[in-house]
Amino acid sequence: METEITEITEQQIKLLREQTSTHQNNVIRRAVVKNGIYNASFNQSVVNANMPIFSIDLDTGKVANQKQSGRCWMFAALNTMRHDIKDRFHVSDEFQLSQSYTLFWDKFEKANYFYENILKTATESLDSRRVSFLLTTPQQDGGQWDMMVSIIEKYGVVPQAIYPESSSSSATKELNSTLNTLLRHDATVLRDLVANQATEKDIADMRNSMLANVYRVLSLTLGEPPVKFDFEYRDELNNFHVEHQISPQDYYKKFVGWDLGEYVSVINAPTVDKPYNATYNVEMLGNVIGGRDVKHLNVDVNKMKNLAIEQLKDGQSVWFGVDMGPQVDRDSGLMANNIFSTDELFSVNSSMTKAQRLDYGQSLMTHAMVLTGVDLDETGKPKKWKVENSWGEKVGNKGYFTMSDEWMSEYAYQIVVEKKYLDSKLVDIYENATPKLLAPWDPMGALA
């Protein structure tokens, strides 16, 4: 049975005009037209109920600033390591690990990863969903924790003073446009080679030539990454230290030294297709071929919170990923439900469950930050969380945000914790269960 098309009529519009021409709506209209939706619906009482005071509050120093780039996942990961370096080596609050260095190698590896997937799908039509997905964004700034692990395990890390920010690392739009144009061009060449039954050697030679072009673009834009370097610093007690001709890999081993294999991505995705206490991979999601697979362990949201609390109690900050779009006020540095009461303002109901928001495209992980504190009640339950952002000191409380526990339940999707905080059953599932492979466009494949 065909559905009858119902057109909007003049009579219907006339009725709508009459319904909205009330005294109350006129007052609301003036407020919203003058101030905008969020300012007109701002709820100060929510701010008052979430003051930035925490029962567990780690000293992590000054916040960093990713500026006009999408490197939040890198900043968050390197910040967790910087916190540890600060505690163990007593470096100043100004010390940072180079986010530009990891950006260089991530973009270089992502180009190779793109070529690999283009060749794997070369016999599929251009309008296939997988090919369309690849060509929509050949590479970008965003990433996942496991992708950062792959970069660090292969290339190490360096201090920001050794490989500083550049114009294109602080504002990546031009670099991304240049690279994506080049990669789409290369995709046409590689697909043509496959269509014309070129030899594996010819394809490999062409691919190596393409990688050389990508490396040249990155080197001329971001700077040549160091192979070895001298590192000098004074600690907070004014003691002088120097490391001569140390490699990025050895620098990581000495100054960070984490066994990254012990860190696990834990998610909360309460959708029907993702049962709890199971693991998930995402097709065509990664950067380093031969590196660590992106793997998520899905658990109940309260389990995810408790894991984060245990790690914070031990003095270690927590990488985590959220949807940073809804109910976030930059001025007050607050992430809290109903800080903007838009449904009340317009007398509508737009509420959805967390699962519905994922299933219907309303929400996905868009940003990674660091948990550096939590406020627990007398029973040990979280009331609010302290968040280190990477947007500089001009937002929030000198760059730090407060996240209500209710907001975390609704919009936090991922944390990274040491495996030792998982119970033995979850460790066994993570290490031995066969992960379910999710489609490339699944919301749990979103890049922060």
C-alpha cells in the first residue's frame, strides 16, 4: 500500500501562526532571537550544582592546546604519559611531549594504510559503500588509542622542544586538503593498475613512489623528524640532566617506559548489536599496517566508571573519549545534562536513550580528553569528574572541565585502563575471545 503524500497547506500554516502567537511565545521569541538558543536556555542552577571540587584530584600541571587541529587523541595520550614523567622526573609544568612528531608518523602511516585498503577494494565499484567510505576521507587528524599505541611502539616519542609545533601542525586544514587530494589521485592510479592487470611489482613500485611523495609533503610541511637528539633539562629542584644522542624509541623506554600492551580500550555501547562482556574490531580502522588492531571491550557503564575510579585512586590519569557536542558550556567548563534546557525552552521532547542516539546517528565519539579527578560520595559513588582538555587555558577553569556523572553516563563512550584493573573474566575475554568485526562506519569506529 502506497503512503499518501500530504502537502503542507496554507490553512495549516495559518493555524501554526496562530498557535505560536501567544504572549509566552512572544517573550521566548525575543529572548532567543537576541541571545541565541543556548544562551536563552542556559541553566545556571546546573552550574551551581557542579562546582569544580573533587575528592580525588591529581596534580597534572598546565593544560596543552591542540589549536586548529583534530589531534585530541594524541594530546590526551601524550598528556597521560606527561603526567607520569612529571611525577617521576620532576620536569616543569611547561614540559610536553611532541604532538607534531606523532602527527607526522600517523599521517605517513595512514597514507600507506589507505593505499592498502584501496588495493583490497580495487575490484569493487566506486559506488560500493566501502570504497565510498575510503574516498570520503582518505586520511584525517583523528584517531583511536590503539592507533596511538601503534605509532609509539614503532617510532617512539620526543619532547616538544626537540620537534616543536609548526604552522601546519597547529592548523591542519591546508595539510589535510593537500594530502587528501593527493591520496584520491593516487587511488585512481592504483585502481587503474589493478583494472589493467599490472604486475605486483609494478603496483609495489608505484605505491613506493606515492609514499615518497607523501613523505616529502610531510617533511617540508612539519619538518624532518629526528633520528637521534640531545635532551637537556633542569628538574624542579634545579638539577641539570642531559641525554646525548638518544633515539625516540629509547627516549620512550627511559622516560615513559609503559608496557602499552597492558592498556585496554574499554567502551560502553549499549546497543542491541553489541552485547556486553565481548570484544569488537572495526573493519578498515587503523594506521600502521602490522601494528596493533583497534580492539574494544564493551561493558556496562557503571563497570566502565569503576575501572576509571580505580586507576585514578592509584594516581594515574585516564584517557577517555566522549561526544563533546551536546550539553557542553565552554565558558564555565561544564559538561552536564540540561545545562541548556532547550526542550523546556521550545516545549518539545527530543529525548533519546544512549543506544538510540548511537543507532540513529545522533551521537558518536568526537573528542578525547583525560580524567584527572573524581568527586566520590560517602558510599564511593561518583558525583562529578575532573577533566583535562586540550583547548588551552582560556576555556573552562584554566583549561580544566567539570563533567557531571549523569553526563558521563550519556555521552562518554571509551576509557583506557591498565589490564590489572579488569577482573580475570574480562581479561580472559579481552585476550582470548574472537572479536566481532564491525562495519567501517559503525559509531564505535569514530575517530576522536
